[in-house]
Amino acid sequence: MTDYHLLPPLPNKIDVEPTINCNFNCIMCQRTYWSRHSPDMTIEQFRYLYSSFPELEWIKIQGIGEPLLNQDLFGMIQHAKRNGSFVMTYTNGSVLHLGDRAKKLLDSGIDVVRISMDGGTRETFQSIRKAEFDQVIENTASLVQLRGNKEKPSIEFWTVGMTHNIRELPAIIDIAREAQVDAVRVQMMMNTFDYKPEVGDRLTGLKLGNADEIQQCLAYSIEYAQRSKVELTLEKSKARSMQRKCHWPFDSAFISVEGYVVPCCTIADPRVVAMGNLFEEPFESIWTGKRYQQFRQAILEHRLPIPCKNCYVSS
């Protein structure tokens, strides 16, 4: 259970960003609209970072970028697995066929691989992701086939629900069934990065509302997934309220590719909020420092920092 105190225990789950490089320009991603550059995280940096968390049970190695573009990704996963952590990553799936990336990913011991699938048709997918639809589907099916009858990793589709694609959810379920992925997870809350008005204004029109048509589509998709024997989950867990406060500043952290400690993966950009850099000072000093305490106090008192307001709903 999350400890909602100003000085909670060190987190046992974190997100680590191995790269901010990406070969896609997705319409709902903040990376498409920024000019930020940084070298990839090295395996040496990752090992040092990992040692800062003595009770680390869960780690997602992915941030604002395509993790498979960092050749050290597989070593990072292996290091975390050797030390007993549950490990997952998200990928756009486009480079799995290059070299031996797919085999290395499976051999790394990773627990969950989520592949972004934001359209049930070529036209919609490519309008959202600006990338090749058929290659991603082919790579997904090949990864599942290469895994064979092994129990892990779980290979799943991750769909960001938006006005552009929600009506194609049954088609995405069909693709999942044909590729034999283990589940379809739909992110129901899309961040519009309201701390950057020029970005937020562009993305507001993509957000799902509560229109009857949308609700009917979701209801049908749930029923269709059951008939198709495809596991479907509508992920609504990011919505916060006075009664359901954000847990991130109290039990988790996002570590940027440069080593900056950011309160959560939704903010992700250290230029917006950063508590310190663990390559420059011990993580424990950052976690217990004044800035983090003030941030937690603001969350507890519902004095939400601007970047946090997007995740909250009216009580």
C-alpha cells in the first residue's frame, strides 16, 4: 500500500528511459513536438542507477523514445532480471526484424513486451504513427512465433484510445487474435501535456469523451473480445481525484535518459519538472530532499502543479 507521507520509503518500482531517439512521429506523443537531444543511456549508467534502489521489484525500461534503438537495452534487462526485478518494456515494434533484436529481447528474460498498435487499419495506423503498419504486424507475429510455447514474455498490444482510432478497436482485436498476442491493453486517458499550450491545443481534439457513441463502441468491443477469446483491458487507472491521489511521488519515480529524477512517466520531460540528477547526487538525497517533500505536500493538499492537473478529474 502506498505510504502517503512526506518521507516515504525508497521506491521499489521505477521507470527508466534508455533513449529519447525514435523513428516514429506519432501525433499524440510529446516527442513529436519538442527539440530535445541526448545521448542514449549506457549499460554502465544503468547499473549505477539500478544500485540506487536496494529493494527494486519492478522496472519499466522505456520512456519517450523507442527502447530497441539502444543496443544496451538487452544488457539492461538482463541486469535487472539477474537482480530479481520484474521487467517490462514498450516498443513500436518496427525494428524487431533488424539483426537479432527479436531473439535478444526474448533471450533477455523480460517479463512483458507491449507493442503499440494504434489502428485497426493501415490508413488509421499510419495517420497516427506515421509508420509502416504491415511491418509492425509482421514483426509482432514473428516475435510470438519465435517465443513458441514459452511462458514469457507476455506479448501484448498497447493502444492509446483516441477519437481517431477507438471505432477500430474490434479490428485491433482481430489483429491480436491473428497474431496470437496475449492481450490488448487500451489506455483510456490521453495526456495532452497541458503545461505546453501549443502541444495541448493540438491534442485536445484527440481525447476521448463520454459520448454515447464512444460508450457503445467500448461496450461492443468488450463483448467482441470475449467472443473472440482475446483478453481486453481498458486502462483507466491514471484518473486521479481528491479521494484517489496520485501515488507516483510516494512510491515510484521516472528516471530520464540523462539521469534526472522526474515525478512520473506522464510528465517524463525533466525540463518541466526535475527533482535532481542521480548521476550527480545520491538518489536517496533527492528522494528525501526539500523539493520532493514540497511536491508531495502539494499533492496531499490538492494544490496541483500545472503538469499534474491533466491526470485529475473532478471529485
